Amino acid sequence: MTADTSTTPTPDQPAGVAPAVSVRGVYKVFGPKPAEAVRRLRAGASRDEVKNLGTAAVIDASFDVAPGEIFVVMGLSGSGKSTLIRMLNGLWTPSAGDVVLGDANLATVDGKRLRELRRTRVSMVFQHFALLPHRSVLDNAAYPLEIQGIGKAERQRRASEALDMVGLGGWAESLPSQLSGGMRQRVGLARALAADTDVLLMDEAFSALDPLIRSEMQEQLLELQAKLGKTIIFITHDLNEAMHLGDRIAVMRDGRIVQIGTAEQILSDPANDYVEKFVADVDRSRVLTAASVMQRPRVTLSIGSGPRLAAREMRDADVTSAYVVDRTRVLKGLVHAEAAVPAVREGVEKLEGLVDPDVVAVHQDTPLAELFAPAAGTSVPLAVVDDGGRLVGIVPRVTLLEAMAPADNGDGSDDAEVADGTAPDGAAVETTAPTEGAPA
Amino acid sequence: MIATASDTGTFVPRVELGAWVESAIDWMTDTFDPVFDAVKTFFESIYDGLEWVLSTPPFFVVALVLAALAFWVKGWKLGVGTLLGFCLVAGMNQWDNAMESLALVILASAVALLLGIPLGIWAARNAHVSRVVRPVLDFMQTMPAFVYLIPTVVIFLTGPVPGIIATVIFAIAPGVRFTELGIRQVDAEVVEAGRAFGSTDRRILRQIQIPLAMPTIMAGINQVIMLALSMVVISGMVGAGGLGNDVVAALQRVDVALGFEAGLAVVILAIFLDRVTAALADRAPVAKALRATR
């Protein structure tokens, strides 16, 4: 890969924090002469040119994964992603380069130390679950602890906790063959959680599951991640999954990482034609968030102002309602023109009594897919708020529908517009009010 | 003979392979005589012990014990069938022969498995070993069975021991093959899981590979026992004892009655051994687990 894509620091990777996993210039060549193949690849040979020296599964991979990050490696089969993840726990040894896990370089440690690292630092979830069929669910979940040499009572207690975490508390005595695919993978997840390692490798963990079960598992993983703060490296061939789960995504093709970035970066600024084609049919409603499509409200009213000002501003902006915020921009409610105008005639001084507090507000990180239901239930644009409940933007229904249409007019400028016009910094939001009140 | 020799003799010289093997066996007999003596004494004493255990009690006691075993591993049908079958064997006056053959089968199978299963495990884990073992097994399986009897008779003379040794050589192949196959067939991801959680290779073998390969290994054990039984009959030719003696005698005397009775006793023994080992295979934890449904 080109050096600039691999080493470009991305904004959401905190500077100064030691990475949990660091991959530096890693190659893996299967075949008779890996060293020679690496030398030629470094000199600029293509994958096909070194074919007689071996199969280059991974070529010059470099990336850092920050503690607590979900880092997704995405690519089609044969792109080298499975080989890459297997070098992160030493199941494969790199042909060249370094894989640093905390303070240990997996490329150079001996077998004993490697086993110790696997027991204490990094665990794995497998595509086809890889459970022991002759052991109960509880004993399967307790397996890593057994390897760690922990006593029976203690390991069963910790395995039960892990099973509770994934919602399989009542199934401890069952055999894996008695469970459905989704439940089996929960056992796989519980097993990895029971090991209590900081780093979790997930190899196509949800790919063998039905779509409904899969999205259920994705939600559960995100919940667990929020609670436990593990560092997760997730392999998938499913772009939607990658975009939904990943804090950052590395796209692999033919052994090389072609782009690393956030879901929105990859969607709005694909590094090359391959990535662009790949993302063309992504389910945008799950990738784009409220923050990426919201607009600045044309009018925002302060709770301290009066009905006269409110009525005038709404008239000037040609809107029929406006959101009301307090001095710290926390959303207080909505004022309708039909309430403000009579209030002016009646000489009401304060806006406060006219505010309808019963408004539909969504968090800025809500995916578009989850905006449709709230949007359908209200006649005014959706209010978008941040963690502190402060109004950061609005999403009119028309905007929501527009955002769903992929870039179809050639240069993809729509993407850029949506992505760039999105994040108005909360501080700069001006006093402007909702447009187009009620076109049902 | 002379014509044949002159036909090919101009192109290919007579290769005295048979003579070389013979002199190699002779040399071994002379050089390792004490070793072979020790081996013979060792196997003879174990065989005598086994045979004593099976033949000394009255037949109905042994038949009841074997029937109880069949009942325990499989169910009452096999138990009753075993009891009736062995009563018939006793009724045909073949009981002592059958017990001698059973002792031979048990001993030869045990030795074949003791050697074959570890060899199969080794071959599964090491491609070089596998490459060497495979053609050797092919050779051992395709060589006509009673050819093994010739060198073993030269070395061990007559009696049960040459029969046991020849049987081990003849029956070992499926023990090795099924074990190797079973272990190679274990889901690579499950083995990877063991490795990924920091297990040692030895522990992966013990906790994952062998249990998961057990249904296949058990099928191999079943095959070893069946082959052993057929060879034990053939080794009647060297006076190994048991049902084989009567089969060979019946053949030499064209005695249809004796041949049928001894042959039927072999069939009954075979069915018993086959059903019991197959039932044992079904009782392997993995086989049970895979049968379990919601």
C-alpha cells in the first residue's frame, strides 16, 4: 500500500495514548521462499510477479489500534484479512514486519511467551464458533480459564458471569448442538469475554448468522463494548457491518490495505475506484447519522425572549414554528406561530408559557435508519441534540429522504456536500428557525 | 520355466528379491534369537492368561458376562442375541475354540491398537511421517494375508505367537489410517481456538483432537478387530489354535459339517465383536453430543 494511506493518523485516534495493537510493515507470504518474495515486493513487485516464490497474503500492512477502539478490517475473501488477524495473536508468524501487542512483539517472542500472551492479552471469536461439541456451554465458556490454570469453582463462576453478560445465563448445562447459531456465537463471545483479555479478535464472527440475528449480535457487541471498553479488531466482508461497528475501517484488497478511515470518510472520500465501487451499495441509512445530514435551524428562539420577537423572526424566516433553547443552548421545546401571534395581541411578556415541551429530539449519533419512525410521528423537523441535550441542528423530512439517495450524478459531489455541510459546530448555530413546518 | 527365463532374461536379469528377504529373515532369526524368544514368551504368557480367564469358568458364566456387556453397551436385544448366539456355539461344541479365538483377537487387536493409534496420531501431525507410513500400510494391506505367516513361523515356530504377530501386521492398517484421518478431519477452527487461548499442542491433542476424532478412531478400532478375527482364522494354518484349526482341518478333510459349524461360530463371534465395538463408538462423548437435539 502507499505509505500515506497506511500511516495517516486519523482524527479519532487519540494522540499520545500508546496503541493497544501496533502493526508495522507486516508481510505474510505462504510458499517456498517468503524472504525473497518480501524483498521483491518491497522493491515494488506486484503480487502476481512473486507468485512463483509464494502466495503473498498480506503485503506491507501498517496500522495502530487505540485502546477501546473497534477497528474493522474489511475485504472480500482472498483479500488477506483472515491472515492478517491471525498474525495479531501469533497463529501465523509474519514473514516480515512487527506486530506489537502492548509491549511484546509477536514476531519475535518464543512459543512459551506467545502462549502466555494469548492467555492474558488477546482472545478470539471464530466465524463458525469453534466450540467443543462434547462440552457444556459453561465448560466451553470456561475453557480459556482452564488453560490459564484457574481452579474449577472460580472458573465456573467467571464463565457464568460471561454467559450472563451475553444473555445465556440459563443455558449453562446445554450442549452447543442444542443451541441455535446465534446462541452458539454468544457462547463463543462469552468464552472470549471470560478470558478477560484487553484485546478481542473477531474473525467474521457474525458472517455465518442470519441477517436478523446478525444485527442483534452487532447491537449486543456495541453494548458490551460500551460497558467493557475492550479493544476489538473485527474482520468482515460485509460493508454494512463494517460501517455500523467500526470506529475506523481498513479496506483490504489483494493483500494490501487500500484505505483506513472512519465510515464516513470512506463513504464520502473513497481512496480509489475499488473502494468507491465497494461502497456504492452500502446501506447508507445505517452509516450516516443524524449529525451528518442535519441542517442549521433558520430560527432558534431564546427562552428569555418575548412573543413579539418570536413572531417577527418566524415571519421573516417564513416558518410556522421554531425550537426554543436556554442560555446554554439546551433544548426546551417548540413554539408555534399560531400560539405566538395571539400572545402578542394579548400582550403576553414571556415566551415561557407558550413553549410546547413535548418535542421529538434525536441524538446526533442516531443512524438515519432510526430517524424515520420519529420523523413520521411529528409534523415539524426533528431536533438533533448532543450528549448534553443541546440543540445542534434539525433534520427536515425532505433532507432525510434526499440523504438516502446515493451519489448518482457522476462525481459524487452529493456525498461531499452531505458530509461536509453536516457538522455545524454546535457553538456557531445561529438564531434561525425551522423551515417547512407541516407539509405532511 | 526355462522358456520364460530366456524370454525376459536378455532384458531383465533375475532379481533374487525373495532369496534376499529369506536370508534377511534367517540372519534376523540367528542374530536376534534371544529377543524373539523373549517376545514369544511374553505374548505366550499373556495369551495363556487371557485364554485361562475365558475358558476356565463354565461356559454359561462367560456367556452371561459377555451378554451383560452387550446389554450394557447397547441394549437388551443385543444382550439376548449374544446369549443365544454363544449358547449355539456351545451347542455346536465349538465353545473352547471360540474362546481361544477370542483371546487371540483381543490380544492381537490390543497390540495393533497400542502401536497403530500413536502412529496414526504422529502421522496426522507430521507430513513426513504420513508420507512414509502410507505406502507401508498399502503394502501391508495388499500382501496376501497368509504370506505373513511364513516369516513368523520361521521366527516363532508354530503356536499362537506367530498367529498373533501375523494378525497384528495384517490388522494394524485401519487403526493407523482411521486415527490419522480422524485427527486431520477435526475442524481446524476448533484446533485454532485451542491455540488462540494459549493451550499447548499436547493439551490440544488430549482435549480437542482426540475427543473430536474419537468417532472415527472407534470406527478404525472396529475395523482392526474385524480384520484380526479374519486373520486369526487364517492363522489356524500354523496351528495358532481356536476356530481356525477346525476350519483348516475341515478344509483338508473336506468335512462339510465341521466346516459349517466352525464357520458359523466365527460369524457369531464377528457379529458380537462388531456390534459391541460399534455401540462403544456411539457412546463416545462427541458422538453423543452431536446426536443431541434441542
